[in-house]
Amino acid sequence: MEFSVNLQGKTSHEAILLRQDSELRLLDLMKRCLMSKLKCDREYAAALSAVATQGLKMDRSEEMFGSLVASTWKTMMEGLEDTGKLMKQNTINLETKVLDSLNNLYAEKRKIKKFYQEEYTKIQMQLTNISEEVNRKKLEYQKYLELYKLTRTKFEEYYVKSGRGGRKLDEVRDKYQKACRKLHLTHNEYVLLLCEATEFEKDFRTALLPDLLQHLQNIQEATIYCWKQLLQDITTMSDLTSEKFKKIQNKIENEQAAIKRNEEYTKFTEKFKTSPTEKLDFVFDASLTEDSAVKFLPNQLTVDNLTIDWLRNKMGDLESSIAESEEKRTSLENAIAKSPIINGKASLADPEISCRISMAQVHKEREIEELKCSERKMWKQVELIKSALNELGCEEVPSGCDLSLDNQTFKNDSNEQTPDRHTVAYKKNFGTKKVVNILRKQFRRKSAPSSPTAPPRTKFRRDSSSHSEGAEAVDSWVSITTNKSLVEEEWFHGVLPREEVVRLLVNDGDFLVRETTRNDESQTVLSVCWSGYKHFIVQTTSEGQYRFEGPAFSSIRELILYQCTSGLPVTGRSGAMLIKPIPREIWELNNDDVVLLDKLGRGNFGDVYRAQLKNDKQIYAVKTCRGTLPEDHKKKFLQEARILKQYDHPNIVKFIGICVQKQPIMIVMELVSEGSLLIFLRKHGDNLNESHLMKMCLDVASGMMYLESKNCIHRDLAARNCLIGQNNIVKISDFGMSREEEEYIVSDGMKQIPIKWTAPEALNFGKYTSLCDVWSYGILCWEIFSKGGTPYSGMTNSKARDRIDAGYRMPASPNTPEEMYRLMLRCWEYKPEDRPNFEQIYTVVDTLCKTFG
Ligand code: AMP
């Protein structure tokens, strides 16, 4: 498109000028931007150098020896440094070459604009001038034409008026001639001017303006070439993909390509090579079990009542942890199976995928391996627990904390006893002939051969002759009437606790059957003496039959009799043989033989009743234990019977027997007619004189002296725990807290401690001796002389405790004999060793009683 043809108009001219302005602004903008870019590039180059310097300060420790990654990194940093240098050079080039050219171009452009503007104005002015001149000439022409016409008219008038002469005519003629000449000249000038103007206009249009435009186009286009060159220079000098940069890039890429995962650590491994990790053995330290009173076996789990629940829970926990772990592991394994690397869609050689997923995959694989290890660990533990539990077979869980010392004592005693030891012991203890005879009768009735009217007995024969002694015993014991129930068997001991049962089993082969409750479930247990004590739970088959390891029977009696006669051990592991059934002790009474009458009071474990035994008119006191109480409470309940069973003293309530064949379990004891001493004192205190009260203190001292001699610590001596009988005889009762030990340390908290009756060392350190009972005896004497008063009345337990520690002692109640109060104060000496013992107390009180006569 030619400027000369297309841009002749006025608007085109204005557009040209605006375009030129715009171009100048663009150049100015480019200049400013280029300068900014140069600044940026300079800074960037400097920054790259700094980064490279930092990157080159890499770890050059020996451990990085031979690392291809480290070497590549070095090359990359050097490349970065070179890149910085190249960029810096480019900025210099751009500044010196391009920026100068840009400035020149700008100046040139300004000049072009100026030239065009001036030229255009010049020719345009010429055209305007000539046009104006033509107009002026035309006006002149018109003016002279009018003048001509006027002068001619005047001449003609004068000519006519004055003829052909006269001065006036000459004047008019002269003017006419001048006007005529002027008109002619003007006419010619006008014609010539028009000719000139026409020519100029033609030139303007066809030569001057097109020529100017053509010229302008040429120089404008010429600058475009420079402009283009300039842009190319900028581009070239800013090109980061130029050969120089490429060279750096290639060097780095080559280094990177040389990185090989299997070569990276070759030199390192060679340099730091060591031998494989040594095996670490975890061995059970046998010295731990050598001196132990408990018989732990190294590396073997101990299964007993202390550990069984824990073991089962532990096994449950482990199994659920294993299941959880397996589930987690399976889902991880599935996730890995779907991964592109594993299913062959990609390989580790594919760097993009490798980088993206290998770490995640490694994490998963590690996790799987860890889960496997932990599962193996847990399985091993489960196996260990399982085999320990299986070892137990049908054996009842052994007691982890058996009162083995007691058992030992019992065994020694028993060995010395004659076969009739139960009766003898009982006789010795309780003396009441009548009671013995009744019980004997019951006992005989239970063990007597069946009457002629009774169903025929089935004799069980032993297969083995090696147990001739046992066979005799079996012959005498093992007979079965087909309709006899287990409960009717002499060797069935009901719910007699295991601690009691083991006292009855003396020789290997002694056995009995009992019941126990575990997790609210009643179980029948065969207890056997066989190198210690073994307790086997009778297993119930799905058909409702009973068995141990051998055949199953429809009744437990038949099962036991089979075990007796077959000569086979109850379980292969235990080797325990049943030789001699141990019948119920004379004090193991039948629940059904006890007839409860009216209620006497309420004890810790249940109500206390007046009761009668069948075929006996005598009235007894019977303590019952609520069936709903937990098993360990029942054991504690029977603890009182166990202690009382051994004692025979007029001032200690007498034990008759226990009923453990079924619930509720009961303790039968002598009825002490007036009941609780405390209530008696409160009710009848006013009728009691000093000598009565002294006698009561003497009775208690006598009973306590007896207990002291038996190493029995009562721990709850108080008026509420003494009974009063005929002739105001006081008997010590309530042995629920008693212990047969010289010293007893309480470790399971001090719950339900009778604070106001308990000695400071027992309260402060849980240390009980008979001298603690002495302190309580002092309080009891105070209760007696205060006729049922409340000790430390108006003080809380803790207040009383604090005051005692601070030295306070209760004052004597009115009418307390001085000597008796002195004795009380001696009983309340802070240090136990400063207190008198019961033997001394008895002597003092006895002397005093005699004085009061
Ligand atoms: P205990 O469980 O020993 O505290 O007895 C609670 C209550 O039953 C006592 O306070 C007496 O009233 C009464 N009691 C306990 N044993 C006998 C007994 N052997 N003779 C008479 N009453 C008794």
C-alpha cells in the first residue's frame, strides 16, 4: 500500500502524525522496559552466582565418596554459575548494543516526524498562498472592472456633452484610459495567476505531496528494518536456549544420565564394608526363679487364678490385634498389587513414576514388613499362651497364692493324727458330747452300707493290682447306688473353698469332689492330692455327659467311680490317680439339716439366726452368707469358721460346723443367750455393779490370753463383737478380721477399719500384733465401764486419731476403779512395746476381781 496514493487526505495526514507519536512512545516504552530487564537480569545473574556458591559448599565428607548424585549436583551448581556469568555478559551486550541502537532509532524517528511535518506544512502553505492570491486577484479584477465601467461611462457622458474637446473631457478620458489599462493588466495578471495556480495545484497533487509521502514511506520502512534488527538483538541476547546455555544444560544432563541406582553406593559400600549384625539372644535369667518361693519355670507362662483371666484377656487382645493387623496388611498388599510398578505398567527405570510412587511404595512395603513382624511376634505370644492354657487341660486353675504354709502345717498335723482324727479333733475342740454324737450319727448314716430296702449297690473293680492299698480303700468307699445323687456322696464337699479342701487331702491319691463358681458359672471340681494338689474341672460334653480326658458318663458319680476303678490317671499330664475318697468332715454339715428359726441380728455377710439341727433339740446361732456376694467374700466369710474351728475356750464363741453343700453357706455356732455385749451393756448397764463389770473384763482378758497363746490377732476386739451368755459370761466373737500370725501387715488398704478401737501403729503402718488387740482391749474395758458408751464421743474418727497421736487419752468413766483406769492407760501406751500383754493383763484384772470379790 502506497502512502503516496492512499494517504493524501487531511485525516490520513493526521493519522500519520499520530502514528509517528505512537511509535515514538513505543520506542520509549521499549527503552524503559529494556533497562528494567537489564536490571533484573543483572540481579538474577548475581543471584544465580550466589546460589551456585552456596550449592558448591556441599558435604565433601568421606561417606559421600563415589557418589554420582553428589558429582552431578556439583556439575549442576557449576552450570548455574556459568549460567549466571552468561546472563551477565548478555546484559552488557544488550546495554552496549541494543540500548544504544534503540536510542538512535528514537532520535531518527523524531527527525523523520519533524521533516515530514515541515515539508507537508510548507507545500500546503504554498497551495494556500496561491489560492489566496488568486482570490485577491479576482477581487482586484472585479474592482478594476467596475472602475473601468465607471470611467468609461463618465467619458462617454463628457464626450457627448462637450464634444470632442475640453479639459474636463481630457481628464475623464485620461481616467478612462488609465482604468482601461489597469483592467487589461489585471485581466492578464489574473489569467497568468490562474495559470500558475493551476500548475501549482497540479504539482501539489501529483508531485509534491505524493513525493513527500513516498519519501516518508521509504524512511519509515527503513526504520522498521532497524527496529526489527533491534528486536532480534534483544531476543538473541536474552535467549536462554542459545548454544552457550545448551552446552551447560547438556553437560548437566550427561552427568545426570550417568546416575545409576545400582552404582550410586558401590564405592561407598566397598569403602565402609562391615560384617553382618550379630545375633542377640534374649535368655530368661534363671537366677530370677532359683530362690523364688513361688515355682516359676524359666520361659514358661504361669497359669493360675492370679493370671488366668489376664492371660485370656491378653490372648484375646493379641488375637484381635493380629486380626486388625492382617486386615491392614491385606489392604496394603492390594494397594501395592495395583501399583504400576508391580503390575508391570511401569518400571523403576521410569524416573517420573519412580520418583512419584517409589517412596510411597517403600513406605507401604515397610509397613507390611513391620506388620508381618508384629503379627509373628503376636502369634508366638498367642501360641505360648495357648499351649500354657492347653497344658492345663481340664485341671482347675491352680491357686497362684495358695496358703501353702497353712497346708504344710495342716499336713504335718494330719500325719500325726489317727484315722479318726476328725472326730477326735472335734471332740477335743468342742467337747460337747451331745453335738458330737449327733454329728457322728449323721456321718455314719451318710457312710453306712445301704439298707436292705435300698437299691442294690454296684461295686466298681480296679483293673490295676498295683494299687492294692487304694483298692481296699475303693472297696470300702466306692460303691454306687444307682439312684444316689452326687450331693449324697460322702466325698462331695459342696462349695467348701479350695483353701479348706486342700487341708483335707493328706496322702497321694486322696480325693474329693466339690463345687466352685467361676464367672457366675457353677463348676464341679475333682480335687486330688498327687505330688501337691490338682484340681480338675468336670467337663460337660455336647451330649450333656461328663468326662475328663477319658470316656464320658451320664453322671459325675459314675465318672468319679470310673476314675477310681480304672486305675487310669485323671489326665495324662497330671498322672493323678484316685485312691481314697475323703468324706466330709464332721463339721461339714448338711444345709438341709439346719432349720433356721428367728433372726438374731445382722452381720457383715448376712443375717444371723437362731437355728436347730435335725434330730437335736439344742438351739444354735447360725450365720448366713448372702448367695449374691462375690466368691472372695464367701471365702472371707468362711475364714471366721476356719479360725474358730481350732479354738476351744469358755470365753470364745464355739464353732459347731459349716454348711457348704449349697447356697446360702452357713456357719453354725453355739448360741450365746444374751447376744451382743454392747446392747446388753446399754440395756442393763444400770443393774451391773463394779464387780460384774470387772468380771466381764476378766472374761475378755482370759479369752484374749488364749488367743495370744495361739498367735491369733483378733483385729476387731470391741463390745459390739463380744457376746454375753448365761451368768453374764462374755465370749469373744466375730473373727471375720482375725489373723493367725504373730504380726500381720495390711497391704490392701485400710478400708472399714474401726479407727477408734485400733492402735496407732496399725492405723499408721498397717502393722498388727497382739499388742494391737491390747489397745482395743483398753477401749473395750472403757466401753464396759461406760456401760456401752461411745469412745471419743463427739469426735470424728480422724479427729480422734489426730488427738491420740498428740497424746490425748480418754478420761475414765464414772465409777471406773482407779487401778482399772491405770490398766487402760497402759493398754493405750503409744509404743506397743510399752503395753502389757494379755497374760499380764489377765493377772492384773484377776487380782482386781478378787479385791472386788
Ligand atoms: P456378727 O456377724 O458376729 O457381728 O453378728 C451379728 C449379730 O448377731 C451380733 O451382734 C449378735 O447380736 C448376733 N449373734 C452373732 N453370733 C451370735 C451367737 N453365737 N449367739 C447369739 N447371738 C449372736
